[in-house]
Amino acid sequence: MARGRGQRTVGHMDGIPLPDCQVLVVGAGPTGLVLAAELLARGISVRIIDKGDGMALQSRAIGIHARTLEALDMMGLAERFIEHGQVVRHLNFYSEGRRLAGLEFARCGSRFGFLLDLPQDRTERLLRARIAELGGVVENGVELVSLTAGGHGVSAIVRDHASRRTQAEPIMAGYVVGCDGAHSRVRSELDLTFHGHPYPQDWLLADVLMDWDLAEDAVHAFFRPDGLPAIFFPMREHRWRLTLPFAGNRNRQTPTLAEIQELADQRAPRPVTVSDPTWLADFHCHRRSASAYRRGRVLLAGDAVHIHSPAGGQGLNTGIMDAHNLGWKLALVASGRAPDALLDSYGSERRQWPRTCSSSPTGWSITAA
């Protein structure tokens, strides 16, 4: 049902150009990949474009919640994800080295009573494999240039950087969904505002080895008396994601291992040596939401419509659940089996979740939207 790079349907019906695809998905991160897979599984012709040159090579977002695993299970993917991830059953909070409280994820009411830590590059690899199984193709290096929406479809102009062709290509789609991140071109083409604010200080993330025998089935959050935390997320092969909020204003400079070690020394309750980093990153956090989830035949999902702090995996999980909510509705509408008004329920249902995610950048979203 999916079309490959450069393939077009040519023709007209009653003066209306026939579409190249029923749905054009812009952006091939987890949100766009889940949406494309949901549509392909329901027989919808889809083109998936992404201006990047392939999958994420960094671990990025890692925490997959129970509700998200339930959605993946409905797609036949949950067991594949669990096979590759680290099952986390507890969340422990400490102050001055003393355990203050603990949460057991088994109490969440789902049969997936745990948090699954899985690096984003592996998440994307599993989702791309599913898309290939369904006959889909992710067109890497293809960038959206402009959109023109009409009553019968959306005309998109794209540029294929991968093939080094200088001429832009038109794509006619029944619907377009922007899953293209915080700097969404689709949102910009719709001229939607992105209300919100930045948080005042940067976060540092480091995927490292540690000489500390913490239980690997739990997240450990240590807080100093001044409130500055060090949060340790277990990963596969005895690695840990060390998260350090409130690291000052760094102008988005990537931290060195020495800086991570210095902050670990300051915030951990005992000496710990971090080593062998596979990823070091600086994040400047924002909390923003677009003024609309839909304009006619163009919709937004994931970071293109709302962004959050990294706390609790809010961005990854809300994005996947956006795609899960929209996928079946868009499939019905695009195939003519449901009225267009069904798509209005997507925005009205999903808009509540960014509001319920904690307004604090260190807040924890334990159950996914």
C-alpha cells in the first residue's frame, strides 16, 4: 500500500488530481513511525518522509510506560520491545542517602506493570522493521518545503536531498500529518502559534557505566537538601542513564565526562565513578503546545504539537499515544468509512494530556496518556 521514493499516481477524476497517497506522514521519529504502521496495517496508502538521513543514532528517550506498551501490544509489537529493553519495576526516592518513598509500577492496573527502558534508536529500529513488514518505505533525506491544503487534498512540495536532485517534487495526499518535531515545518506552514515557555536551566544526560551496585530493576532519584537531583535509570548491559536537571545555562554545549563526574560527585550520596559514555547530551527544556491539533486535512502529532521536559518520558509516550489515537480514526476517514468530523475528536481527546503532564520539569508522569 505504500509508495517508494519518486513513485507517483498520475491522473484526474472530475477535474480533481488523483492522490499519490491517502496520507503523507512528515517525520520518522517514534510518533511518525507508529502512525504510519497503524495506517499501513489498516490498508491505507502512506508515504513517510523524513529530512534526516536515517534512524536516530543516540539513545535519546528511553522510558516506555505501561499504557504505551498496551498500545504497542495491540500492534503486535509489545513482546519485541520487551525482549530488547530493561524492565524496571520500582521508582525510589532518596534524600541525603535515606530512602524516603518507593513506587511499585505493578500497582498501575496494567498487565504491563513496569517501566521499559529502551533506547530510542532501538525503538525506531523495531518500528521501521514493522513498517517494512507491512510494505511501507521510509524515505530518508526528503524534506518538506511547503504545503497547500484544499477541499479534496493537500499538495506538498518536497526536496529529496538523498538523491541530490535539485528539482522539488510535488506530492498530492488526501491528508498530511506533521510528526516532525519541536521545530515542525508542518506547524509553521499552518501558521499555528506554539504557546508556552522555556524552563530556566539546562538538563544534562549521560549514558554511562558506574561502579555502584544499585538495583537494576529500579529508577533511583537522589535529592540534595537544596533540591538538586541526580536520577539513575537502568539500561541493558549494566549501563545507566544519569539525568542531571538544573545544570545551569550552558548555551547547549555538550557536556564532557569530567563535567558529568563533577556533578555526580556533588549530587550522589556516595562516591561513584562514571565511565565509558555512549551518549552525553545537554537539553534546554520547554513546555509548549500548539493552538490547534488540526487544520482541515492537515494534522499534528507528538513534539510538533506539544513538548515537555524529559522527566518521566513525557514526550515519547504522549507522542506514541497521539499516533495510536489518530491512526484508526484517520484510516476510517481516509478510506471513506467514517465522516471527516471523526478527526475532530483526536484533538479534543488528546489536548487534555499535555495539560495533565506535570508543569514542573522534575515532575514524574508515571502512567502514560
